[in-house]
Amino acid sequence: MDLLVAWGVAQAAGFVFKPILQELSNIAKDAAKDWTKDLLKGIPSNVLKRLQKEEIDIAVGKALKEFLLLVQQELEDTDLEDEELKQFIKPFKIFIGNKEIKEILGNAFTYECKVLDTKKLETKWYELDLKVLPDEFNWKRLGKRYLKKVKAIIRESPELRNVLDSQNLEVIKDNTQEVAGIIPDFDLSQYQEGIRERYGKLQLDSLDTSGYAYNELKLWRMFIVQNVREVHSVLPQVYEIPKEHLRRLRESQQASSEIETEDLERYKKIYFEQPIRSVLEIVNNKQIYKYTVLLGDPGSGKSTLLQYLALNWAESPLSNLIDRSIPLLIELRTYIRRRDEKECNDFLEFFHKCSGVVHHLNQHQLQTYLKKGNALVMFDGLDEVFDPAKREDIITDIHRFTNEYPHVRVIVTSRIIGYKPQRLRDAEFKHFMLQDLESEQIQDFIHRWHELTFNDEADKIRKKGRLQKAIENSSAIQELAGNPLLLTMMAILNRNQELPRDRAELYNQASRVLLHQWDVERTLVEDKRLDPTSIDCKDKQAMLRRVAYFMQTNDRSLAGNLIKESDLEKILKNYLKVIEVDKARVAAKLMIDQLRTRNFMLCYLGADYYAFVHRTFLEYFCAWEFVWQFKETQTLTIENLKVEVFGKHWMDESWHEVLRLIAGMIDAKFVGQIIQYLMRIYGEEENFVNLFLAAECLVEVRNRKVIMSVGQQLLLDLKRLINYGIYRELVSPCTEEDKNRIRKIRTQAIKAVTNTWKERPEIFIWLENLTTTHDSSDIRRTAVQELARGWKDSPETLTWLKERASTDNYSDVRCAALQELAYGWKDLPETLTWLKQRATIDDDSDVRCAALRELAHGWSDRPEILDMIQQCATNNDSGSVRRAAVQELAGVWKEHPKTLAIIKQCVTTDDNWGVRRAAIQELARGWKDYPETLAILKQCAIADNSSSVRGAAMQELARRWNIVLKF
């Protein structure tokens, strides 16, 4: 069947939006099914089943054709020309692809629909940030005409008219049965189907407005098992800290902010001492963790976890589920609305008869399940019940539920901000905090995403590598990638944009999602005390620009990421006055609360101080404010930008990301002027940071042809730095500090050239020459690393790298080459063989140690590698190799039954003091609670013939047992 003919598109002369329907008629079968299902969501499935698929496809297509024809009529009435009309094809394709829009348009097919929600249509067009419509475009008139057209489509189809007319009879029948006491069945197979339909696919409408269909992206296949830490004291200030500070705490177990109190530090220390565990380990331990609260940031995966648990049950055959708990997932935002609308009084009635559940379940039979404890009940989104009184009511209901059904497992999720733990803690709930994704989990997500969403193999490999490199090379992007929501957004944007070059757009999209779209997608109601029509997402972004700018210009500068509450309130109040918000001071206080509790932008540090949760957004909004003043208000000239912004801050590394972002947000010709300004600075005393920053700014420029001559001069200046310090080294002896400084400048120059001009063929040749002809091992090593990482896909790189790893005159160059081989070519079978060879035959012990370490970390699952390293720990001729083997055994194979015996043997019998010292340190670190460890260390501290070994033993005794030996 030719759908375009059936829809009447082929006969519609002058139909501008025809390409949209042509594409829809050609899309994959599953995609068409999903599209139709969304559009006709308001019609009960038992009614739809009476229609043939062909009839449904024709009706939907006709409705869309009529809608788009009416849109065209509205646009033509505003006197737009044909070429201007065509500019709206892509925006309306995105618009009708939005799930909410499809549901609104589909409501016209329902029996009771008398008027279309055109206000929602208009609002959604604005939220999607689509091309501005002419002022005369009338959504209300469009809605009325469209509704009439759909009713005509229904009347013209006997099959459709008969079935949809019966819809009203179905409603009457259901209401009559309910009044008469006839209640729903307890059909678990239908319940499984409902779960699969509701939660089976990732909902990405709020993240991707391009209209791309992620039809194969099943939640089941994308779910990443996250980690948790137990929370013993739920104090928001303990966990509500800037992400860069959180990272420092994790790494050092220490605090660094001057505004924190000793009590907070004690609570943080306790929290970070808790072991990191898999969330499924907690969920599956029914005996110990019967009642659980999972806390986490917005977008951290709380809801996804619960949906996965429900799907895990729904994807299994019913015959295998006799002894498995039935999952009951209650989205509390939906439940509280249904309760307020008097549809239900409790959780059982909610499942029994309320709209919004995946499938109705007979509450009497459900109660039987609950009494026996054969259920996992999940209450999702306690924080999404905004009214504090209603939230307390729900907590009371949950507490009462656990008393009435004491054998049922219960999980509650919430953001930590605003959560009060005591009542659920009294009900024996244990609390856990979801952790950011680790590096391995991020890589797992990226691999799955590209495997499932790309059909072209070459495109898949290229885009996957691009995203991995962006996350690896940018600490700012890496920080955001720990959040599953923001990581998903990166993967979406990476389809068509180059990260990190386009990270300003990433930060813009991410801020929009956090400031508005995420909550809208989840149909959460804004704070009614703030008027969403007068304070929208763009206003919030404007306020945050001013906040970041203030934090940048005050005495503490950007490095502090701190702002006093009074200053924050003043900035917001002044902005709100400008846009004529009533009671601006009250609104400012409410806005601070919303930016903190809902939008995940600001966090409260205590002592009347706030900060940006992600330093990345501080830097982005700060850069945007400079660009806004430069481009929009024109209160900042190019001379101001060069001298007052770049000129004042090029030496401060904490400013570099802001300056790079500015370069990526303004026209190339202005960036060229800034680069020339930086190049003219005498920067030797600052280790030529001016030139390296200039190269980083050039990387941000898309159209480099405009400033080609500037770029060429910068390239020559950086290449000259490769030989910086050679004359000084020849005429006078250098201190170690001078040598390190010279080495750093040279290697930075190589990296700057490679990162900035990698696309130029001569750079590969230049690097290759450095690896073979330069006298400095540091230069050769850096060139090897840059070549291996930048040209991994080049067929000659592997051969060349093996040659460097085996024949280079410098051992540290050989080490660097084999490390790059182990990292970049691990999946090649020959890599393992080659590394084993280098670990045994290289004439330098440092190279053999490096090969041994790569084998231990890359192939620890292979028995022959363990055997090899065990042998090296006790029998190798080199003390350095034995020491490296001891350290790898303790780090990688600590639980292996032979490891402790080998470590003890090395402590007491090895004739190399370095090996004994390493063995003592590993024994104290890994086996502190082993009964013999303390005695062994005391003996070594007293009797070992090496002062270095005795010192190490005494240091470990003092550090881990607080024992100080006196002689």
C-alpha cells in the first residue's frame, strides 16, 4: 500500500511539509509502531485491538497531513514566502516527533475530546527552542480546525467510527462494573507487558530534540550497575559539596575548605570510610537490607535502577517466577496527584483502579501477595512531592505499609536535598548514596551506546573514539560524565558535534535540561510561588551568568567557587527587578532554593556560603557573561577582552578553561587578535604559558582559514620551544629544578603542536623524526606517546611502535612505547606474546618492570601471567623486577592463596633491601589484621641489616598501629 496516496499527501499540491510525511512513511516498522502508539495513547488498548493495523496507519497519517496543512495555512496567512516556509520543515519535524505533542494531537481521536490543549502546544514549541513563529500564528485557531479535521476522518471511516464510538460504551461499562463490585483481574502476563511497554525503552525526549529515533535503545541493554556507599548520618552539608571538592576528598580523605566545621569533617570522614559496593549487592540481600532508601543527585540513575528491577522480573517467563517477588513500582509524583483527585486512598487502591499505573491489579489478590511477602515495593521520587505536608503524609503511608506488610521488601528513592531521614530510619530503613559513574562504567556505557545506536561501523568507531577522548582529555567533561543523565546527553550531542571543541554547546544543553526540561519531562510542577511565565530557563541562565561573573571578579576569584548568601540573593534580586517580578526579594530566596533543590546548579556549604555543584558550570557561565557583554550588550570591546580579560589572567591556570570557552564562543577573527596579543607577551618567566594558552584557544576555532597566518606563526614559535634550553645546558651546569623546568616546556610544546595541528600530514612526519633523531630522551618519549595516541588508526603506527619499544637507545622511550602498545592494542593476540617477550629479554630492568606491570594490569585473568609474576617475585635475577612483581601480586592478586606466603618470604629471605622494603609496605597495607603481621614488622624494625628497611617497618608501625619503637 502506498501510504502517501492513502493519506492524501500525493494529491496535496503545494504541500511544503510533504518531506516530513515521506520520511515517516519510509521509516522502520518498529519506529512506525512506536509513533502510532504514542499518538493514540489516549485510546485504550482493548479498543485499538479491534482495528486493523492498516486502518490505524491511514488514520494517523491523515491526521498528521491535516495538521501540517493547517500549519502551512497559518504560516501562509502571515505572508511568508515559499522559501521562508521551507525553513520550518525541520522545526516541525522535531515538534511532531516529541512524545507530548503526539499525545496531544492523538487526544483528538478520543471520544470525550471537545477542545485541544493548544496552550501546551505553544508552550512546548518555546521549550524546544525552535525557530520563532510569526506573531500572527494562531495556535488556538489551528487547534480548533485540526479537531474538526480529525472528527471528519473518524466519520469517513466506518471501521474507525464504529470502534471509537464504542469507546464511550467501554467507559460506561467499566464504571458500572466498578460500582457493582466487579474488579480487575490479577493478570501477571498483562502486568509484565505493561512494565515492558512503560519502562522498556529509554525516554530521551527531554535530551534529544533532533527527532532521531532511538528505537533499539532498550533500558534493559543499557543499564549500568552503579555503586553505593552507606549513609549513617544524613546531613546535606556532608554530601552537598562541589564535585571538584568531592573528588579531592575521595583522593585524600581530607578537607580543604576553610568554612567547614570539625563536626562536618568528622561526618565526611566516616562517610568516605564506608566501602563502595554494587547497588545490586544491597538490593539482592533480602535478609539484611529489607528496607532501603537510595539517595542520589538528579540524573544519577535512581529511577532507572527501579525500572530495571521491574523489567528484570517482567522479562522472565512466568513459569520461572513462582518464588520471585512481584515488583510494584509507584511513581510518587503520579500517586499523589491521583490521591489528590480522590481516585484512591492508599497504594493498593492505586494499583487497583487508578489511571497512571502500568496495569490494574486486583487489590484483594495483591494483598495476599503482600501478606506473604512476595513483593518488592518501590517508591520512586519522594523529593518529587514538593508540598512538605504531603511528603510527610506519604512517609506516614510508607511507614504504615511496612507495619501492615512486615515481610515485604521496600525501596524508597529521593534526592538528598530536602530529605529528612529520621522517620524512615525509625522504621529500620538503611540509607545508601548512589555514587558517580567510575571510569570503567563510563567506558561500558559508551561502548553499549555506540553498539546499539550506530549502524555504520566506521562512523560508530570514529564517534565512540571521539567521545572517549573528549572525556579522557577534559577534566571538566570527565566530571560531568559521572552523572548518567549528563553522560547520555554527551553521547547524543557527540553524534553531530565534536567534543570537547563544542563543549560550550554541551554545557548550554546540559544547563537547559537541569534548569527546566528534566522536570518538565517528568511532569513535575514548578514552585507555585514562582511564576514560570515570567521566570523561565533563559532567565535562570542569565542569573547564573551574573553569579559566575561576580564570583570571578571578587577577591576570591574563580579558584574559590564560593559566594556569600547575601551577595547571591542581591544578584538574583536585582535581575528579578529588571524583569519586573513582584516581591523580588522573596522571589530571589525562592529562586536560590530552586537552583539548589531542583536544578542541581548550586549547593549550600554552610556558614552562609554557596557554590556551583559543578565547577564546569561556574566556568561556562562566567565565560558566557563575558561573551554576552562583548556580543549582546557591547559593553566590552575587543581591546577590553584582550587586555582586561586575557591580559590579566593568562598566567592563572584556574582561568584557562574560561578563556578557552570565550575563544570558542566568539568569531574567529577576534580570536586571531587575542592569539596575536598573547604571542607578543614575553612569557619566558612564566614558562611560556602565553603560547600554550594561545594554542588552546586556536583549537576552539572552527574556521581557522580566517586566521591561517596567525596560526602558522604560532606553530613556528611552538616548534622553536622543542629545543629550548639547549644553549643554557651547554654553557653552564643546570640545577635539577632548571632541568625539570626545561623538560616541562619542551614536552608541553610537543603536545601543543600535536593537539592543535594533528590534522596536518607533516605533523606525523615531524613527530616521527623527533623519535629517532632528537638527542633528548624526554622529547623522544613524548613524541612516541603523542604518535601512538593521535595516530592509532594509522596502519604503520603499530609496526613503528614495536620498533621503538625494542630498539630505541633510551630505556624510558622503550618503556613508553610498550605502555602505549599495551593500552592501545590490547585486543591484538600478538600484543600479549610481544609483552611477555619484552618482560624477559630486554637488557634493561626498567623496561622489564614496565612490561611486567602492563601484563599484570591488562591480563590478570590469565593463569600463565600469574605464574610468571609469582616466579619473578622470588627467582628473577633483578631486584627491581622482583620488587615490581611483589607490588603487583599485592595489588592485583591480594586474595590469591599464595600471595601472602610469597610476600612473607620476600620480607625475610630476599637479599635485596629494596625488595624487602616493598614487601614490608605491602604486608602492612594489605594484611594489617593478619595475626603474624605485627610481629613480623617489629622483628624487621629491630633486626633487618638495612636502615632503609628498618625505617620502613617503623614508619608502618607508627602509621597503622600507632606504635613507636625506641632504641
